[in-house]
Amino acid sequence: MMNEQQVFDRVRDIIVDVKSATSPVDRAQLTRETALEQPPLSMDSLDFVQFVVGVEESFGIIAQDSDFLGLNTIADSVALILGWDSDGSPRFA
């Protein structure tokens, strides 16, 4: 199982990949407090869908878009991902 720092690092990599085509971001500037929908990320709905797909592929989970509703920061995303069991199912369901 990955620890919090490893999940955080992978989430940052996913975000950098998602944003690379439209508005590249510097991985080093992304902190746990970085807001998903505000600068420097300003993720739109397409970015968000690509982010969810990237999370699913990277962590081997199956998520519903609704699982990610209400996430405001990278830290929120990390906490959600850490809430999944190793078999890919949410512990919080």
C-alpha cells in the first residue's frame, strides 16, 4: 500500500499530465493546498474527467464521477484515494 507522500506525488504527476496539453503547470508549484478549480490549475470539466481516468488507471480503482464531487484541493484527492481498499473498492461506500 502506498503512503500519503507517494499518493501525493502520483496525483501531482497525473495533474501535470492532464494539464500539459492545454495549460502546463510546474509540478513543483503544486502543494497539498493547491485548489483544483482555481489558478494555477483552473481545471475544467474535461480536465476533471481526464484526472478521474488517470486516478483510476494509476491506482487500480473504479470510481464514479460522484466520488470526486466536492474535492477542492489536491489534499482532498489524496485523502479520497487513500480511502480505497487495495482491491480497488471504496472503504467509505
